[in-house]
Amino acid sequence: MSLLHPYFLIAIFFLLIFSYQEVFQGKVDRKYLYILCGYLVLIAGFRDAGADYGSYRGIYTYSDTLDYSSIIQKGLHMEPAQQIAVEWLYVLINKLLLNIFNAPFYMLTFVVAVLTIFFKARYIEDNTFYPFTFILFLFVPGFFITECGQMRQGLGVFIVYYAVRFIKERKLFYYLLCIYLAGGIHNVSYAFLPMYWVARIPANKGVMLGAIVISIFLSPFEVYRVFGSFLDSIASDSAVIGGFNAYMDETAERLNGNIGIPEILTAILTFFLFVFDTKLKEKYPYYEYHRNYALVGICFYFIFRNNPVFSSRLVGAFTGFGFLIIPNAMYVVSKSSKKMIYAFIIFMVIFNIAVFSSFRNIVSGKFTIDLYKNFLLP
């Protein structure tokens, strides 16, 4: 087992303090959330670490070989003069930083970290009374996979998360604009396009149970193959980027039917979805939207289970919404139940740190005390 660098442990320490305070002692001043986000920008943005770091450096150099007209043409879904292997908006950001500012690569990771954490913070502010608890709950391995790993998908997905506000406000144009811009960062974002309508579909426990049972039944038939090239495009950067999927690894044992971490997480989310559905529906605004996102993620998990890329990359993007239900459940239950849920969240935090620290990617990603380096911090 490897030890995380102190910069990450400091973040976890303060998340624990503010999490306990907001759950049991009242709302924490939002300025501390912004200070924390600024700190996370520093350790993610100026890092010399990440399992995908070398591949993103390669994309940075590659972007300068492309002309602006081809990039814009791809953004307009026209046939560009030059073949472009990476999404147009991400390439454009790379090229502008190189051509206008002659910026070193760490300025790109800084810009992406600023954007990602901005959209993440706004989404969390809009959708939970326990922002520090939610960040803590998913910090390991989420922060290392998104902000410090698959940063294109991280930015694209958090733009989509932010766009939930436009579903609430019934602003279709702005929602579509967010999907378009997020899709320009990573193709997985286009999978969220129907959610403007799906998020508002009425559902109950019977509907949820039926949808999950049907998905389990469809699992061995690999029905996702009918989507063909679209799903292939979601996984397309596996040819460019090595990926950071160790936390969700498909072992031979798991493919033969044994239980792994993805099954446990899916079971936990399903449990909270059914047990607290009625109370959350009565007392938490817009809970139904997150429930429907979670349900789609759970169903996708079973449908895509035989594909290690889709069952982690695509499903993870949807269930990120769903996990917000777990801390939000504390808002609608009794004091004793709140303590039990909070104890479970802390247990999961410790469990995730222990499991993540035992994986090889904590070393290959250079997140350990002896390997992590930062261009700005000592």
C-alpha cells in the first residue's frame, strides 16, 4: 500500500472538518468552499502527475499541427481538411494556449482544472446542502480520475452536470449549448442529450424495479452493439490516452460472475434509491432529476457490463449524479438515521482510500508522497 502525497491528505483533512460541521452544526460559510476549490485547482492544475499526463502532453503538441479552419469545421460537424483525432474544442483550447501565449503544458492543465472545478462547484452548490460531504465522499478516487486523470472527460461531464440548472429552469437552448460545448471536450457528453426530457419522466419504485430487471435480463445479449460507431467514439481516446481505469478494473474473476467494486457501488446506490425515494421526493427539491440520472446509470451498468470501457467510462458519468442522493438522504431522515448515513459515508471514504492506495495506479499516476511533483507548490 502506498501513501498519498500530503497535499491530498491536507484536502481530505479539511474536507472531514467542514463535512462534520455542515452535517451536525449547521451550514458552513461558502467562502471556505471557494478556498478549498482554489487549493484543489493548485494541486490539480500545476501537477506533474497523472496516469494520462504523458498522453495529454502528446495531444498538446499534436494540436499545434492542426489549422484553425479544420478545427472550426469539425466544430460545425463538417468534413475538415485535416483529420482531427481529438474533440474540436479541446484541440482549440490547446492551440490557442500554444499560439497566442506560447504557454508551457502546465498552463493547459491549470486552465482545464479551473474550468472543471468551477463547473463542479456550481453544480454542487445548486444541488446539495452538504457540498463538503459530497466532495469528500467522491474525492477518492474521483479527483484522481477526473481532475488529475481523464481531464477531458472530467471537464465535459461537469459542464453537463452544471447544465442541470437549465433543465430546472426549462431553458432548452442553454442546455443544448452546454451539451454542444461539453461534446467539444469529450464525446461522452452527447450521451446526456436526452436527459433534458428523461430527467422529468415520472417514476416510482415499480418503474425503477422494472427498468433494472429488464437491464439485467438484457446484460448477456450486448444490445449496446446496435449503437455502433457512436459508442465507439466515446471510447475513442483509448487509442490516444492510456486511461485510468484501475479502480474499475475488469478482472477475469469478475467477468466470470464474481463481485467486484463496481457491483458493490451499484448495489449501494440502488439501496439508497429505493429506501429513501419517498422521503427525498417529498422533501428535497428536484430530487427526481437525480433519481432518473441514477436509474439510467444503474441500467447502463448492467447493459454495458460485458464491456469494460463503457461500464466504467459511460456509466460512471451518469452515476456521478446518482451518488449525490447519498449525502442528500441525510437531509430528510431523523437524527439517528443521519448519524448512521454519515458513519457509512466516512466508512466509504476510508475504504476508498485503502483500496485506491493499494492499486498500482497511485504509483503510475505519481500521486504518492515520493513521486508527486507540482510546478508551483514546493
